[in-house]
Amino acid sequence: MRSAVFAACILPILIAFGSFFADLTSLFAFLEIDAANPPFLAIADAASRCQSLASVGLPALQLKCTAQLERRQALRVLHYMGTNFGMTGVETFILQLTAAQKRHGLIPAVVMELSNRQDVRKIAGERGISVHDLPNRKALASHLPRKLGTAVLRAQRIRLLYELLKENDILHIQAVGLSCFDGFIAAALAGIPVIVTHHGTLSWFAPQRDLLAEVTFWIEKKIASTIVMPYEAALAELISEGVSADQSRVIPFCVDEQLFGDASMPPAASEFTLVLVARMVVGKGHVELLGALSELSPRYPKLRAVFIGDGPTRGQIEEEIDRRGLRQIVECKGKVDHREVPALIRSAQVIVLPTYEPGEMYPLCLLEGMALGLPAIGTRWSGIPDIIEDGVTGIIIEPKDEASLVRAIERFVADPGFLAKARECALARIRSRFTATVVADCYTDLYRDAMSDSTNHPTSHQIRIRPPRKLA
């Protein structure tokens, strides 16, 4: 069984063509990979041999960092996302980070599967950022048996990445779970340093940790220059699984200050509006907020709420609004173009996210609201306590605790002084730590460190960087 998995996941790389095929053939011949060996041991043995690859003389494997730096000063960064869950916060983060990088003189590009997320191409194109579509199973291999189709698709993706990396200096993998095996293989073949940003915790991904995921994580720990998590608890989880502290770093996600930077005066007090920006799925807290509104609206008739986002539970949420008699004070906007979201957020006084959704990690909507001067109410869940400073920039509540949500909302409604002070603190916190400019600068430092380390220590599988530092 494991041999079959190995054949499906590793050996099909050899299906590629032209010079790419020649390089792969030479690589596997040099590594003397034996498919009869247990798969993980074969890969482990291959990786240990990779330490001497720089002296082999294979054109595709010669490290080229020095030549690239001499040829051009502007770093070229290829952002790769191998998974596709539609338009999520990950895609938004990539678009915001690449926009800031372009403003700072870098040359970013994006490669991901674009089916059901064409907004990425549209928005990136408007910002002058190249986007490359990944081959997908439906287009390339739908007529093939599942395992063979997966093998062909994997080979096609590696080939595309390999060709793109010839014109780039850094591969920045945006990983949802232990993924992007194709990216690691292509980067190794192209001799390109790798930075990894994780968009999910290891504990969240645990049910999906199959053999390929374990192999991918093992390779990641061996060849990634730096592995990034957005908050300390997630980073500690990585380190507990064998990632070196010197190889890891905390860099938060970011908000585009050009799109979410106009923190105009708060709206008039004729109404007090709460805004919830999230997909309508179980666990985002829509129902809990409706319960809180049911209790509070008789005491505070000016209270309103706006829901931005769509999703599979919208029908149930609409029914709950009607059941509770809240149709006059709750408005569901549905799916909204991300560029139109700032204007809607500005119409509110407080942003709310009572989430307990398992995949939630570091919600960008809270950053966006705070960047526009809205204090935040969020749950003690994943990275949210790293975003909201409890009692200063907002209020932290416990998940599924409707009573604490009621108290948090009431404090903002009843205490204008607290609301005004929290607004000032939220703006200051965002501007010092979470803007795309600040985060892009942190990643640029990592890119240059990786380029330097790859030049100075081309055979080291454990790239050493300065110790992790937290942003002020």
C-alpha cells in the first residue's frame, strides 16, 4: 500500500519533459532512489544526499543566488499556494502582501489554481502583479484513473513551478496545512531558497496528516530557510514537532493600509452598528450574535448589525433573523467585492467576530476593522488574542458564551468614553504592527537572509538565521 502511495506521489515527477526531465532523471540517478525501499526511508536517504548536490554539476541544481543578485537588485518572489478552498483570507493576505511588496520595489508574482477564485487574477492584474494558473485535475487529467491522474497533475505542476522559478529568486510557499510538496521539489530542482508561511495550525490539520503530509513536513523542515507562523502559540506547536527555533519566526498577517487606511470620524450616534465580516458557515458566530441582539435590542433601540459575507448557512441565518424578529435591525449584505468592504465597515462602531470555527487562525476581518478605527470583540480562539488587546483595543470573550458577548456589546454602547479610547488604541496597534508595509519589510529581511545563507552555505540543509523576534 505504501509503495503504491510512494509511486503515486514521488516517482511520477519523472513524467516531466525536455530539459526538466533530463534534470530530474539525473537527480534521481544521483540520489539512487529505490522504489522498493520503504518510502519515507528512501526519501530520508535521498535528502541526506542532497547536502552534496551543490558539487554535482547538474545545471538545474547549481545555486544561482549570487548571479541573480548581481544581475538585478529587485528581488523576484514567487508566491505559491497549492490548495484551493475558493476565496478565503489566505488569498486576501497574498494580494495585500504582494501589493505592498510591489510598492517597495520587489517583483512579486503568484501561482495558484484559479478555478472558482478568478478575483485573484482580476485584483492582482489591476495592481500590476503577474498571476499564473496552476494545472488542475479537471482540466488535465479528469479522464485518467484517480492515482494516475494525480501523478500526471503533480508532474505538470512541478514542471510549471520549475520553469517559473528560473526567473525568480525566492519561493514563498503559502501553506494551508502540511501541503505544497510540489513546491518544495521544484525549489530543490531550481536551487531556490524557500520561505514558508503557514495558514493553519498543526493541531487543526492533524486529521489530514497522511503519509504524503508527513513526508512534506519532513522535507519542509530540512530545506525551508524560515518557517513562519502568525502568533506565538502556533509557532510553539511547530517547534514541538521538530522545527528549530532558529528556523522559525513569528510574523503576523497584515492589512492593506492603502485600502483600509482612511479612518475617518466615526458615524453619527443616531444608530450604533455592529459589523460581522465572515463567510456564513457553522462556527463563525452569526447565531450567537443574533442571540445577543435579541437580548439587547429592547434596551438599546438604536442597535443595528450588518453581516458581510455569504456561504452555505445563509439560509439558516436568514431564518433565525426572522424567527427572532430582527429583520428591522439586521442586514445581510451577502458577498461583497473586497474593495467595497471598507466603506461598509466605516458605517459601524464596533467589529464583532464571535468565532469558534475550527479552521479559524488569524482573522483578517478584525485587522481590517481595527485599521478603520473600529474596536473589536472577538473570542479567545486561535490567534485572536494576539490581535485584540483585551480591555484596550477591544474585548475578548469566551467561545459560545452569549452572556459575555452581551456584556461586551453593552459596554461599548453604554460607555462612549471607553469606545473612543479603544478606537484610538486599535488604530495605533494596527499602524505599529499589522500594516502590509510593516509585514512586507519583515519578509524582505527573511528573503535577503535566505539568499545570503544559500550563497554562503549552499549545502546546508539547516539554514541558520537570526533568532525569532516579535514585532513591537
